[in-house]
Amino acid sequence: MVMSSEQPKTMYDLSTVLDVEELSSVKPGSGILIAGPAMTGKQQLAMDILAEGSREGEGAVIVSTGDSASDILANYRERVPSVDESRVGIVDTRSEGGRSEDYTNSGTFVHHVSSPGDLTGIGIGITKCLESLHNSGADNGRLALVSLSTMLTYTDKKTVFKFCHVLSSRLDAAGYLGLFTIDSGAHDDQTIQVIKQAFDGLIEIRENEGDRQVRVLGLGGQPTDWSDF
Amino acid sequence: MSESEKPVVLIVEDEPDVAETYNLWLADEYEVRMAQNGDEGLEELDQSVDVVLLDRMMPGLSGDEVLERIRDRGFETRVAMVTAVEPDFDILEMGFDAYLCKPIRSEQLHKTVENLLERTEYDELLTEYYSLVEKQATLEATKSSAELAESEDYNELRERIGELRDDLSQTLGGIDDDEDFIATLRGLSDGNEQ
């Protein structure tokens, strides 16, 4: 028996963002890897899925290895003008001066870590974000980590795999949905195959004659066919 | 279970009465060693020690200094700090695995030691899980699906991976606790540095 969240919670419907049957009812606690070549909109997709939850009042946690917290928040505000910013938490891993935390004027909790390789700091940040969102009344939500590729330049795949597994377990206990992006062109196939195993499902993006296509693997059922998006 | 198979707990505590109380509580289930100060504690320490209960305020070497030397010497033993004040995650960041606030009750002490042993078990399971997942990925990259379907080794491997995944989800309650989560992540970074 898998010991996860005791109470049945509402399924996450991602099909409004990506029209694929398998995504219409995703179990709370699921971890999904979004993989594709550079510049194919992986981060966009992750943020779109997050934004959809925020429109419903869910919590949103963003762990960024590239953008600053203020850029992330500005971008998120544009995406969801109606967002309750106290239900957004950010872990900024490119902060100068080590671990610290603060709240923006609009109530967003921001945890600063000095490097994408500081897994403990990232973990503490996520824990505190979840706590902050819970205090703001959000009892479920979605987390996006962009990107694992950057983390893989700071630490080896074994450590990243373990990190993903442990984080997925924590999100499972919290009933959160996890979204993690990886640049499939930046790593060898074996690395992608290994990292994939830390998640429940995979959204794969490819470019085909100028069109972007997507398919879904895992999450119950056979791999879907490629479809344009 | 024979004496040698019991997990080993090292108590580093300068107050003899307090140390003896812990010893009485733990002696049935664990092999207990006792040290009255940091230097003695470090002498008693070897690879067989699973858990150290370390008083933070002691004459001579402080708990923090003892912890630093334990980590410097590369011991992967779990260290619970015993303290008079309630700390928070900072303690975990400092490299301690847990903290106990005085006065400690028997049940609380047992729970902490069990939890720390379970974390060690979790780490071991996760390491084994990773190595098998990596092996699976290698096989899948080098053999055709027809070859894999017929391979007994491959099917056994997949079965074992499934079992390990279940074991992991049942260890530490599937990481439903913040302290377990943070401490497990800290363990990953430590392993990476070595």
C-alpha cells in the first residue's frame, strides 16, 4: 500500500492548458517532468499550468534557477492579473549573499538561496513556501521547478535524481502537483532516462517541421500520440 | 537479536545522572556507549556508532565543535543535539540531524533514535534504488525491446525497482515531515561533497 495523502483530494485538471485526455484528471501528489529541446516553451508550459491553478485560488510555488524573484513575480502578475499574491511563493536560487527570506509588499513569500546546487537551501525554501501558502488559506497547489538542467550543471545526476525523488515524496504528502522542466538536448539520453524515473509522468515536447508537438507518457495509460500545441 | 546486531547509540553528556537515565531507557534495545565530554565522545566514536546524542553545552569541547569533528572525520553517524532551547531549521542547516529539548522523556528519546535509524535506512534504500534505475536505463539504451522482454535479469531488475519504490514510500511515512525532508536533502549534499 502506498501511504500518501489520507483524504481524497480534488484531481488536477491540466487539459484546459494542454488538451490531452490523460491530463484531465491528475492525482494530487503527482510529479511531472516536462522535457524537450531548448526554446520549445517548456517553462512557458509549466507556468501556464501553474497559472491555471492560481486562477482557481490554489497555491503556487516557483523554484527558479535562472530568473530573479522580482522578474518571476512581474511575469506571473501579467499571466494572472487576478492572482492573490499571498498564495504565491518563490525560491530564488540566484541570490547574492546566501540564504535569506522576505515578503514582498503584496505578500509573496520569497526565499533566497545563493546557488542552484544548494539543495538543502532549496528544500528549506520549499518547506517555508508551503507553510506560507497554507497560512494564506491555500491547502493545495502546484509547484514548478525550472529548470533541472541548470541544477544538473551544479551537481551530478545521482544527486539530482535523489533530490527529485525526495521532493516528489514531500509534494505527494502535501497533495501538491509538481512540474519540473529539463532540456533534453543538454544531456545524454541515459541522464534523461534516469531522471524520468523520479516522476509519475512525462510531458514530452518536440519540434516537427516548424510545429511544436507534445505527447504524454505515464499518468495511467499508454503513451499518447504526438499532437500539435 | 545478538548484542552485536543492536544499533549503537553514543551518549555524550556531562551530567552523569542524566546520561545514566538515557542509558536505562535505551539499554534494552540498543548497545549504549557513554562519554562525559566531547573528547571522550570522539574517542568512543567509530564506524559502528549509528546515533550520537550530543549535549550542546558541555565543559571543554562544545556540541557544535564535536559535530564539526565528527563530520570532518567523515563519519556518517546521525547526530541529535540535546539542548535547553527550542531551535528551528538552523540546527539542521548546521549539520545536526535532529534536536531534543531538555527535559527529555523516554518516549521522545526512543522516537528520535528510531526516526534517525529510519533515515539511515531511507538513504540506503534510495541509493540502491538509484543504482538500479541507472542500470535499467543503461540496459534500455543498449538492448532492443525484444531482447529486454526475454531478459530474465531485466525483468527481475524491474521487479526489484518496483519493490524498492514501495519500500521508500513507506519509510519515514513517505517524507511527510519537514525535518525528515530537510535532513534527507542535506544528506544528499554531504554525500556529493565527499
